Amino acid sequence: MMDHAHDLGAVREATDRLLGEVGKWDEAALAEPSRLPGWSRGHVLAHLSRNADALGNVLRGLPMYASSETRDADIASGATRSPAEQLADLRESADGFQAVAAEPADWSRTVTLRNGVTDSASRVPFRRLIELEIHHVDLDVGYELEDLPAGFTEREIAFLTDRFTGHPDVPATRVTAEDGRTWTTGGGAEGPAVSVRGTAADLLGWLAGRRDGSTLTVTGGPLPALPPL
């Protein structure tokens, strides 16, 4: 069961970590490439600011973005701003999301995200936390998957394995962390069941498309090729 109040607190903490990092940057650091193909660190920050606005829209019952084209254009135009402008936007958009989330609401209601995806309103704060934590890693500033809070990593693995459950391109797969925690996913593709084992960070990296899975131990078949998120 989602605890949106707990997750909103975690969002504040993750935002503060990110703001502390971004506050150290000059223009050269901001223009450095991120780990996301074709995106600078400025692109990642612009995306995070607009994502905060977008998830606030979701909680209000509005479309997440006006259009995919508008979303992409806002990220592109925001990518080249100064460090001070990026920092202010990141802070103000985060505060705006928290303000919307503080309004009285039915957190059990169903909300609509991009591309017609629906979810419980109670999961929206966790979705924001995912954006903050994973993209902080994408910035390539020394914050790695191994540095993520353990509770977040476990929940994100569960979230992603659930997302791929029944996918027609993913065979039945058992995912096991080195401490024995297990999850199941896939099952929509024909073929023998596959077992994948590794550290929680490496499993998350593979599931989230941030690592190639070469450090994982795979039995029963090849490492499943996961669809893009």
C-alpha cells in the first residue's frame, strides 16, 4: 500500500540532495554531457523541473503535458539556462509540486499520466521520487545506483518488475538479489524461465536501462532484453 505522506517526505530529501549538488555548478559543469544520450546535464535538470509541474497537473486532474512536442521543446529551451536559473526553476517547481500535494484530496482516486497510463494518486509522489533519484544518477556527478537509499532501490525493483510482468517480449524471469530477495517478471514471451541474480544496484540498473546487465548471473537462457521505459 502506498504511503503518499512518507513518499512526499522522501521527495523533499531527494530534492535537497539534488539542489545541494546543482548549487556547486558553474556553466561549464552544467553543459557537460549527462549519461542520457544526447542530453546535457542542463537537459536533465530542465526535464526534472517540467516533470514536477507535470505531476502537479496530474494531481489537479489536468493533462500531464500540453503535448509531447511542447514537453520536448520546453526541455530543449531550458537546457541552456544559467546555473542560477536552473537552480531557481528546480526549487520553485519542486515547491509547486509539494504545494499541490498538500491540498486536501482523495489519494485513492485514479489519475491519468502520459499516453493514457493510469495509476492511483497515492503513487504519484513515488513516481516523482523515481525521477529525482534515477536522474540524479544520470547527471554523472558521483551519485551512483549504489548510493540510492536501500528502501527506494527495493521499491523501484518491485515497481519495474511489476511493469514488465506479462510483457509479450519478456520471458518468465525470476529476479534475485544477493541477500535473497526475489521478484518475478515477464511471462508474456514463449520460452523457458530465466533466473537473474546480482546486487540490488545492478538489478535496478538493468531493469531501469542504466546498465547492460553484464555483471548479473543468468541461468536458464540469455539475459532478457527489456523494452525501453
